[in-house]
Amino acid sequence: MRFIKNKIIVVASALLLASCANTPALDIPRIASYAPAPDVSTPLAQQLATAQKEKGGQASSGSYLLSNGVEALAMRTSLIKNAKNTLDVQYHSIHAGISTALLTNETILAAHRGVKVRILIDGVDAQGTRSHIDLIASHPNIEIRVYNPVKRLNGSFVTRNGMFLLHLKTLHRRMHHKMLVADGVVGLTGGRNIGNAYFSADESDNFSDLDVLLGGKAVAALEKSFDEY
């Protein structure tokens, strides 16, 4: 009985600490960021134009479903490798792992080539991303924004959830979009976040998921969604 009482006291104390902690300031001025008009001279744009001609030149948009996790990772890697001007990356969860390290490395190499990279991640479920964020955030060609960040009080499970209980009005508003757009002409969206389990690379647990590769006018809608943040 004493053990249960002590446990309740610990949890209550943690919740009290959480109630005293403030979420990061929300009144920091944001600089508007918009994707530039697509450059039709880039290799991705040229490949898309060739595919359109092969279809008779009538299709304004194209799509391709990606149900295989390995293929989904390979497609993301390929888009990053072939980007010449811009990369827009938006995800809810980014988990530490070899697949994340691979995509992070390719993103940094793209930035070194002069590609302007914009990254938007949700502020609550980006598990294990701190080292990756710290690695790339200082690059002059990479801009990172966090949607509705949560102060975790040193990452404690109890205090993090206490923050949610005590600030439900604001902290339950999360960003679940998942997308990657290269050069404004080819985009990838769907149910996959970033992590080994989403790409059939986890030893114990993998997700069955689906992405769709988009080209043409449909990509403009993805860019508009990103610009709204």
C-alpha cells in the first residue's frame, strides 16, 4: 500500500512540474517561406516531360503506387540524389536507424551541391531525431521548422504526458503530413514516416503501408500544403 502511495506522489509531483513548465514561445516571428516555381530544365523535369510525351502529351499528372518498403526507401533516396534546386521534406515521425541515417546523409550531400532544403517535422513524435537535427540544422542550405514543439522536461515519459494532460487545448494539435518533393516537379506522399519499420528494415516489427509517387500538376498541391506552415 505504501508503494502505491509513493508512486502516486511521484506521478503527482511530475505532473506538477509539467504544469509549471511552459511550452516554447509561440510568438516568435516567422519568416514566410515559399517554394520557387519549378525549373523545367532540371533532369527530373526533363524525365517527367519525356514520360508525358510517351503518354501522348495529354496527361497533366501522373502517379505510381509504392507498396513495398524497400522500394519506398529507394525512391526517396533517388529523389534526393537527383534533386538539383530544391527539396521539401515534411514528416510526423522520424525514428533513429540506418534508413534515417542514409536519408540524412543524402540530404546533406544534396545541400552541399547547392540544393535548398526545407524540412518540417512534428514536435512530439520525432523520436531519436535530436542527433540528426543537430547534424544538419547548421547547414546554410537547410531550413528546419518544428510544428507545435513540446517541452519534454529531459524526455521523461511521465512529464511529457503530463504536459499533454495539462495543455490539451494546444498540444493535441499535431501535424501528420508525410511528403517529399524534389525540384517542385516530382513528389512522394502517403502513410510512411521515416524509420526502419516503415521500409521493411526492422528486425522485429515492420509496417504495411502505401506511398504514391506524383508528377505534374498534382505536385503543386503538395507544395501548397507545405507553404501553409
